[in-house]
Amino acid sequence: MVEIALPKNSRVQKGIVHKADKKLEKPRTLKIYRWDPEDPANPRMDTYEIDAADCGPMLLDALIKIKNEIDPTLTFRRSCREGICGSCAMNIDGQNTLACTKGLDETKGKITVRPL
């Protein structure tokens, strides 16, 4: 069995800020927890600015947009996109929920995404 552990004295650091390079019609900011178990660095919170008008209405759509257009190193699980399988379960703004059923319009301000 694989054993994964955070570095000793681990603290979540401020991460990379991915600012939009154009004026956004419907701007949204997502702060996403990032950690690479093969890298000795502490975990970090990366910030992404996206245009919600250019993606679907759900948080999963925003994550897919970030992976496809901004940061291909972003990884997450997904499968059915219908709230049935539970693959996209994550902690969104402090609440455990499914990214495929969480609407971007359900949250105000920055959206914080962490693993379960």
C-alpha cells in the first residue's frame, strides 16, 4: 500500500496567481489547494481568475476550464457529471459536496476548493 504524508511542519503556503489576460464578462476567482507528494515543498493555494460566462454553470465546468486553458497540471476526479457517482466530491467553501452539482452562482466572492 502506498503511504502518502505531508511534509513535517507543513503549512499551506500562498501559491501561484493565474490572472486573466483579458477583461472578464463574469469574473470568478477560485482558490485551489495544490500539493505534489513527490515534491518536498509544502502545499499551496493557487488562485485562478476565470470568466464564468465562458464555461458551464457548475463548479466542475470551471475546474475543467482551468485544466484545459490555464493549468494542465491541475488534477481532479470526475465521471458522470450528474451527481450520482461521487467521483468529483471535494470540500468547496468549507462544505463537502460534489463539484458537478455545485453551481458557480450558489457562492459569492472567491470559491475555495480543497480535497476531502
